[in-house]
Amino acid sequence: MSDPLTLAEIKDYGVDVFCWCNRCSHNGVVEIELLIAHCGPLLSFPSVHGLLRCQACGSKDIAARPNWRGLGVVARHDPANGSERHLSLRQAAHRPVRRQ
Ligand SMILES: [Zn+2]
């Protein structure tokens, strides 16, 4: 396979990051711009895993993947349901970032 994606490359695709807690199955979408603000644009995507913490159970065992659209099985990024607030960076202030 090719080299891991960087956060900047994921942003270029226009997608956010879907996260899943391996302990309690809590899940949510973290905005890519929030990750870049805290981790820098050149962080490789696999490194994101160690930076996330579940807000439901506190576990750091978080799976993350780009929230590709059109896969069907991926939760849609719907601002109305607030799902992007369910998970946040360990040190991040709650600061929803709105595109557009
Ligand atoms: Zn959890």
C-alpha cells in the first residue's frame, strides 16, 4: 500500500474522522480541522489513534478512520444530531468547527 495519509491530505478530501471506542462501542465524528489544529497537518493518520479518548467511558482504545462518504455503513455527518461532539481530543477544548 501507499504511505499513510496525513491529516492535511484527509482535509483535502473534504472528510472528517469517524471514531469508534473499542471498549464501549461509543462512536462519533471528529472534525478534521480540530485534529489539525492540535496535531498539525503533517501528522500521519494512524498516529491519531493514540490522541483520542472516549467521552463515554474514558478509554483510549479508539479506532479511527476517515469518514468517507458514500460507504453506506458510515455514520453521516449530520450537524443536527451533534454526533461530532461525542468524542474529542484528550487536550482539546470543546470548540466545534464549522465549515462553509
Ligand atoms: Zn468508550
